[in-house]
Amino acid sequence: MVTTTIRIQEALKARISAAAERAGKTPHAFMLDAIEQSVEQAELAEEFHRIANERWAKILATGKTVPWNETRVWLEARARGERPRKPVARKFGG
């Protein structure tokens, strides 16, 4: 394990200490958890954007997509526990 020093304002340090106490943690553990959560969120966001960009590129390359109204109907049926047929992708406006 490595040591890293950070400089924070006194007011933030007091807020961290109070929040850590409420959470039943040390300020150190509270800050480590906060950093880990922030890193995980950044990684998830990066993965989300990567997938979205890949899917958008596929739409642009093929010109095919599924209209939202058909997707919504499919999702609602799935949420009810049904097993509907997946909507078929087709050219824009088709």
C-alpha cells in the first residue's frame, strides 16, 4: 500500500469527520470509500459511453434501428414477465 497526501480545506475536513462518524467509520476509511466509489462511477461512465459509441457507430453503418414505441412495448412486456418477440431493426423511417 502507498501513502498519498492530499490537502483539503478545514471546513471540508470537518464535514468528512462528521459524515464518517455518522457512518461509523474513521475519516480515513470514509475518504477511501469515497475515492473508490468515485473511481467506480467514472469507470462505469466510461464503459457506458464506449458501448453507446459502438452502438451509434453500428446504427450509422447499417442505418438500422428499432423505433422507440416498439422497444417500449417490448420492455413493458418483459417487465410483466412475458417473453415477447424482439422488435426487428430496420432502416431509419421504415
